[in-house]
Amino acid sequence: MAELLQHLVNGLVLGGTYALLGIGLTLIFGLMNLVNFAHGEFYTLGAYAAFAALAGLGAGFFPALALAIAGGAVLGALCEVTLLRPLRAESIDTTMLVMIGVWIAMQNGELLVWGGVAKSIPHPFPTAPLVLGPVSIAPLRVFVLLVAGALIAASWVLIQKTTLGRAMRATFQDRDTAALMGVRIDRIHTATFAFGSALAAAAGALLGPVFLAYPSMGDLAALKAFSVVILGGLGNLPGAALGGLLLGIAEELGAGYVSSGYRDAVGFVIIILVLLFRPSGLFARAERVG
Amino acid sequence: MRGAARAVLALLALTLPFWVGNPYYLHVAIMAGIFGVLALSLNLLLGYTGQLSLGHAAFFGIGAYTSALLTLRLDWPVWPAMLAGVAVAALAGWLIGRLALKLRGAYFVLVTISFAGVVSLVSVNWMELTNGPLGLPGVPAPALGPWSLRGKDAYYYLVLAAVALAYVVCARLVRSRIGRAFLALRENEPLAESVGVDVTHYLVLAAVVSAALAGGGGALYAHYTRFVSPEVFLFTYTVTMVIMVVAGGKGTLAGPLVGAVLFTALPEALRLATSWQWQMLAYGVLLVLLVFFLPRGIVPAVVVRAEAVRRARRAAE
């Protein structure tokens, strides 16, 4: 029982960052209809940006996190304006190929700048775990979970309650009508992509100190983000949040009770099963299908 | 003119080992041939039916592992083992096709990626069968009667024959009624279906043939490098195939081969000048540039240009 609780707590922490990744991608993939294979690279970038700010600029831990998130947003905006805007009329396959190119270029750019050796990111939290009854958890992981939760809540408010969020939803539901209503379509595209990328960078900057930063860390992260998006249903924000938590917990349980070697297979199997049997996601109501 | 050019190309390919003394160049030529088979395989799906598989390294790896394991563990002779590699890959292609080809676009892509991910994890974790990350050394080279094909010269001709066979299979297929069905599905699926094209049947057929060819490429690779490890499932292989097909010209027969030769030789040439990371960085940038400036690929662009020149010449006369 204690073991199960411990797995659940670990899964929750992991799932919080998966949820961040998934929410970012569900905006880009679900709303903008872009198969963004570079999503994981923004996650990697977040981790390395935090590392660079800490080690290179001598910034504190919290400013470094903020810088990493801002870095993700800026690069995301740049990517949208230079590469995706000219291709907006093209098919989904064309933009997918471009994003595969961006993925390879970014990953190897990171490899060139920071080298292949994994970097550990220092953090100010005590390393002694907090013990709560049968479970123990590192203070850093509590912090990660809290920030992830706050960012998820903030994203939900942004999309559902603000004018910008309404403009985003309107744009991707019916671009022409939104444009006629005075929504600046180009800006909304850029803002949405930048926002999604910033969330990925936030996930990377948060998980970086828990694990390590290395150039290929984004590959699995991207696939996990896709499985979260598919699990939650395209463009479904609460679905992605819940899907992220579910994936994190499923992975922990799989690693704990089945085999740690197959931990990463959980996400793959989820993608395959959900797409084959419930392609509109686990949480879709009947009228959302199709 | 075109016939003459073809004859010259064929002659060059057939005599290559005689005027290329450096075994390293011969190695590059062999790898170009293996990638040629792989690119032809991917092109069948991506170019002719319009379905992008990003799990093609899985079929490549399955072919390589099947053939290597049968020769090492069950002492099969090399040729039947290679054929078995082709067959098992085809079976995997059939399975993926049956399961995933009711999905389209991004969803199909994701299922193929996930399939490759699962297969790769199995190859790492199923120690008893695959020897895990350590890989399988000592895969035997094929022999033709008393002659071993271990040397690079001999293996070059084997690969060349395989490329020719793969090319003929693809050419016969796409120029047949089946190929027209593929194109109809790519261009307008509802319309094709309405005139009686059985969508699932043809897409699964394309997946099976494509996977079989990729499995053949894998078997050729295994018995050439004589070592198989989970690296055969690396995503890099899939990306390389995609770049070769897109750059060469998807939906053309010559395109994937042009892409394969170019993108095997180019990195080798770059290797002398720069490090591996710069190379991969250049790959990524190149893929982006290709989509922007040569969206249809090299071969169609050359054909269009040649047509224009011919027309201008005719107008001048």
C-alpha cells in the first residue's frame, strides 16, 4: 500500500509536467492543426536556458525559470513568423516536414552549443525528502508540482476567460469570421504558437533540475506530449491536463510493477490504443466526435 | 537521348568497382544502394499513396534482426534468412496497415512512430532474444555457391541487384492498375472510393510491399555490417529516408534513388569538413529549405526544366 502511494505521488509530479507539455501541444496541434515535432525541442531548450541562465549569467533559480519560459516564447514566436506563416495555406504534411527539419536543427544546435554530456541544473531546495506518513517526496518535486499546477490553471484562465483566449478559440474555429470581427489573425497564430512553446519550455525548465539536461531529452518528451494530446482529445485543455496526470501515473505504475525498461513504452501503447479505439480522446462527449 | 543517358548510368553503376579503387568509396556506394532500397520503399507509401510513415526504421530493423537471428541462433543459411527478414517485415507491415490505415495524416504518422518506439524498446529489453543494447556480432556474410560475398566488390553487386529488383517491383506496381488506384487515393480519396477503389485493400497492399522492401534493406544491411544492434531502429534512419524521398522527388521512380545517392554521398563529403553535429544541423536546415524552395523535389524540377529547354529549342527551329 505504501509502495502504491509512493508510485502515485511520483506519478503525479511527472504527470504535472506532462500536462504542461500536453497543454502546450494541444494548442498547437489541436487548435492550430500543426504537427509540431519540434515541441520536445522547446522542452529541451527550456532546460538548457535555465542551465545557461544559472551557470552563465549567474541568475538566481527563479529568475532563471522565468528567463527559460520567456526564451521558449520568443523562439516560438520567431519560428511561427519566419517558417509557419508563409506556409499557412499549405497542407498539414508540408508544415510537418518543416517542423521535423526544425526539430533536427534545434537538437543538433543544442548539441553543438552545450555538448553531449548531460548537465545537472542546481536548485536551492534542500535535498532531504519530506516524509508524509508512508510517502516521501523531495521538496523540489513539490515545487515542480505546484508551479505546474499554477501554470495549468493560468492557461485555462487565459484560454477561457480573457479576450485573447476568446480570440484564439474564435480564430481556430472559423478564421474568416474571426477576421471579419476584427481579430488580427496573424498575431493570434504567433501568440498561440509562442504560448504553447513557452509551456513546453516551462516543463523543461521544471523537470531539468529533477533529472538532467541533455540534447536528446526532447525526443521522448515530444512523443509523450502527443500521447497526452491524443489521450485528452485534440484542443481539449482539461483533457490534456488530466491526460498528462494519467500518463505520468501509468508510467510510474508500469515501471514499478511491470518492468522499468518498458516505462517509455506506456506512452507509445497509449497512442496506438487510443487512436485505434477512441480516436477522439478519452474524455470526449458524444457530440464532440467527428 | 534519354535512352543513351540511361545506358551510360547503367554502365557506370555496373563497372563502379573497377574504377573505384578506394574501398571507402565502395562502402559509400553500398550504403547508397541500401538506402536506395529504403527510399524506394518509403516512396511507395509517401509518394504514391500519400501516407507518411515515420516508423519505417522499424521495418528496416525487423528485417535486419530477423535475418541476423535466424542465421546466428538457428543456423539458417543466409539467403533463406534474408527472405524470412523480408517476409517478417511484410507481416509487420500488414499488421500496421490493417490497424492503422483507417487513420489518416498526423494520426497515421503517430501510430507508425509509436510502433517503431515499441519495437525499439523490445530490441533493447528482450535480452534473451536480442542480446539487448550489446547487439548481435558475427552475422555471417552471404555466399554464392563456393564464392563468399564478404568482400566489398561482391557485396556491391548484390546490393546493386537488390536496388534493381526493388526498382522493378516499384515500377511494375505503380504502372499497373494497382498503381493507378494508389494515385487515385492520394489525389482524392472519397472520389476514388466512389468509383469502386477498395481503400483499405490498396493502402494495406502498399504498406505490405513497402515494409517488405524496407525489411530487405535491413537484411542487406545486417549481412553487410555483420553486426545488428538496437541502433537500427534509430529515428535518424527514418528521417534520412524521408529526406531522400522528399529531396529526390516523391511520387517519382527515379527521385528516391537520386535522393539516396545524394544524401549518402553528401554527409560523407561533409564528414571530412565538419563534425557530425554540424552535419545533422545542416540536414535539418536543408529539409526546411527544400520544403520552401523545391517542394516537389529534384527530379520533377529537372524534368520541368528539361521540358522547358526542349520546348524553347523546338520554338527556335
